[in-house]
Amino acid sequence: MSEQARRRPPKPYRKPKKDPVRMLAFEALRAVDERDAYANLVLPPLLRKAREAGDFDGRDAALATELVYGTLRRQGTYDAIVAACVDRPLREVDPPVLDVLALGAHQLLGTRIPTHAAVSASVELARVVLGDGRAKFVNAVLRKISQHDLEAWVERVAPPYDEDPEDHLAVVHSHPRWVVSALWDSLGGGRAGIEDLLEADNERPEVTLVARPGRSTTEELAAATETLPGRWSPYALRMAEGGEPGAIEAVKEGRAGVQDEGSQLVALALANAPLEGPDARWLDGCAGPGGKAALLAALAAERGAALLASEKQPHRARLVERALAGNPGPYQVIAADGTRPPWRPGSFDRVLVDVPCSGLGALRRRPEARWRRRPEDLDGFAPLQRGLLTEALRAVRVGGVVGYATCSPHLAETRIVVDDVLKRTGGAELVDARPLLPGVPALGGGPDVQLWPHLHGTDAMYLALLRRTA
């Protein structure tokens, strides 16, 4: 060391400056990782608290939301890039460090934030939450990442498509390989379709409203906020970006709600399926948290029918009660197990079972689910799905209709379940669901229906309609 260097006084310690936007984003990612929380449940209370404290304005909230959801959606791609920039396996890097690196990678590769600002803000965050030593590691890694854009990085870290198409798509579009394979099987092959679907999973979904018939109208909602018409459902409106559903009076009062258009279509198809005989008793056998039940109850009320909404978990049954409160027609909410139901066989004219599933159809809304789910999870859902559909067919009278729905396109949760139950139980037949979704294109060969984000702008909802024949 030179004499001049020895005489130079050390730099004074500078306390790291807290950035409320990035601190909040980091806190949300830690909750997702540590507590298996969902971002769509964790983020709103954090944003509300920040607004109440005076730390945030609308632009801050929008940036924090983009950082959280963008990082979660592209986590697989960013992990591959970070792995190429460190000298150890990612499993040996502490999870909080990985979260800071992923947030930094998203700012560098997935936003328009200038490079120097993205790096310096991420290093400052690391100093606050990790300490100076690990902040230096974060700085070194992010500077390596900043040397290339996303396209160049993907070319470096993704295997060639011709050598391993599924792994290539998994890295490029940030999905686990097994999910890529399952979605590809459900689509029926072709590179263009699977790439369009995977990319659609990484786009921010629109907020869609439902005007519950007899309680609100699309005209009322359109007058309350800036909207676009729904694509397929007559009760749907799409909110303009940045709109706040909770500020709309009809939503506050439960006369309207937030509901994906695919979920609306499932309820409408069941409600409009042709019946022989009476049409007075409807059942939602898996009603929580209450969105489809509220729409079904409103439709039933218009016809003088009554809805029984059943939900196994008491806390979710309370959510259903809240969703149905004020419905103009008769309804009842109970906490009951749909695989061991308290009602007698043949009690209902229409039955919906929107069964618990992997949730692979809602990856736009819950991007972290793709990293949380495992192939073996489907084995756990299978008996429950078959049991619920079997009991639904027992619950409906001869001539009545059952709707089997899942928010998953995985064949093991859709057609395979339906085909298996039909073979084992007998006394039922499939009804062509396609005519009950008027105007909706690309519904395939039927008789069941699979909706897709890239084709219909909805969650990947599946619906099979079955009529009891004996």
C-alpha cells in the first residue's frame, strides 16, 4: 500500500437509505417464500398500510406491484441467469439474497428502470436487509447481469429448442418443465400454441367485474369507473388499468364483484343448460369463496329457483355467506363435505362442482403457484375430484344437469376425471357445452370446453356438463 493510501482517512460509514417501494416488494417476496403465502393476498394489506403511513402514492403502489408480480412470474428465467453469474449452486445461496437478486434482475431485464438506478437501488436494499457484506455480493452479481439484455441472456442460458424443447420453453417462459409438458399435452401439440399460452401466463391479467343480475347492471358499473365491455359474458366489464374495484359502490355492497370471465361463463353455461322437468333447486357443491355461487344465486332468483351453497371449510362458508348477502331470492349456505353430503340423492335440478385443483389455469393471477406445485400434488387431488363429481351425479335428479369445473387444464384433472367417473357410475351422459357459450370461439371438438388465456383472455377454466339419465 502506498504512503498516500495509508494516510487517506477511511470513508465515513453511511447508513443505508430505506426505499419504501423496494422494501415492501422484498417483504412480499419473503412472505411468499417463507409462509407459502399468495402474493394477491399478501400485497393489498401491505400497500394499504404504506398508503395510510403516507409512504406511498399511486405510482409507488404500481411500481411495487409490478416488482412483486414481475419477479414471481419470471423467477425461473431469473434463477437461470443468476445461476450463470455465481460460483456456487443456487441452493447454497440464502433465500433472502436470492429474493434481492431476483428483484434486481427484474428491474434490469424486465422494466425500463435505468441500469445504474436498478443496480444502486438493489444494492441499497441489500445493505438494509442483508448487511454490507452480502450487499457487495449482490452488487457483483447484478453488475454481471447488467452486461446483457434479457434476450441475450436467454440465448445464453436456455438449451436449444431442437435439443430439448420442453426445457427450452421452461427457461424462456419461466415455467417448471413438468408444467410445460402438461400444458402442451392439454393443448394437443404445436409450438406456436404452447408459446402463446406460456407468454399469456406471464402477462398481467385484466380486472374483470361481474354485475350480478337483478342486483346491478353493466351500465351502473360503467358509469362508476372507466371500463371496456366484457368479451363473452353479458354481465362482465373489464376495468381500465389502475382502476380500484373496492371504490365502486355496487362492489362495496356486494351487488357486483370481481370475477374472471371464465368463471362467469361456467356459471352461465350450467344455468342455461336445457332441462326436462322442474327447475327450482340448484346446488353449488364447492361454493367457497363465493363468486360463482353469488352469480348462480342471482340467476336462480330471476327464475324463482333457490340455491343451496355448500362449502366444507367453515371459514370459506362464511365468505360465501358474505358474497350472497342481500340476494333477492331464496338461498342457504351450509358447511358440509360434498363427498359425504347431508342432502338426499336426486334433490337438485342443477348442480355445480368447481372442484379443488392444482390451479394451473390461474397462473396469471397466482404466478407463485407454478413454483409451489409438484406433479405428485395431482395424485392428492384425484380422489377428491372423483368423489365430488360422483356425489354431484347422485345429488341431481334424473333429467337434471351437473357442471364439473376446474381452474386447471391438466388432463388428469379434467377429461380423465370425467371419463373415469362416467365409466364407473353409469346413468349419465355428456352434454355439449359449446352452444351454451355463445360467441366464444376456439372451443374445440367438444362436448366439454377448455378456455385458455391466450385464446379467450380468461383463466384456463374447464367445464364438462353431464345429464343424469337413470
